[in-house]
Amino acid sequence: MQFNYSPEVQEKVDVATKQVEKRKIVLFDDDINTFDFVIDALIRVCGHDTIQAEQCTLLVHHKGKCEIKRGEYPTLEPMCTALLDRGLTAEIQ
């Protein structure tokens, strides 16, 4: 069986693929939570390894915020909620 793909069909596939919008969780600095608490939350909630969690925590502390996770909204929403439930300041952008 042979399939004939026209340029119009490929264009529609390309457009449909581009519509899946990647988003990000941004974690913001606060004066309440300890480094260890934030590191632990990033490991448990976002699946970071220890080094990645430590680096993100330092960036948040020194720069005021850090992008900690990228993905599609349905994947990020429960992670962001879990961070907020722990008292961290985060949002999906």
C-alpha cells in the first residue's frame, strides 16, 4: 500500500504540532522557607536530582526567581499546586 502525502497535509500536521504550547513553572524567592525545604520540595514535587534542586534554589535566592520546570499545562498544574501547598511561591507562565 502506498501513501501519497501532499504538501497541504504536511502543513496541517506541522501547524497542529506547533499548537501544543510549552509552559514553565517559575519559582520565586521568599524570606520564609529554608534552602533545605525548597531543595526537598523540588526533588519530591518536580523530580529534580539533588544538584539540580540546589542550583535552582541558589538561582531563586540570588536572582529572585528561577524557571524550574517546562512542559504542558496538564503536567505542570499539579506540580505547581503541590509547591503552593507547601508554602512556596510559584506560577505557571
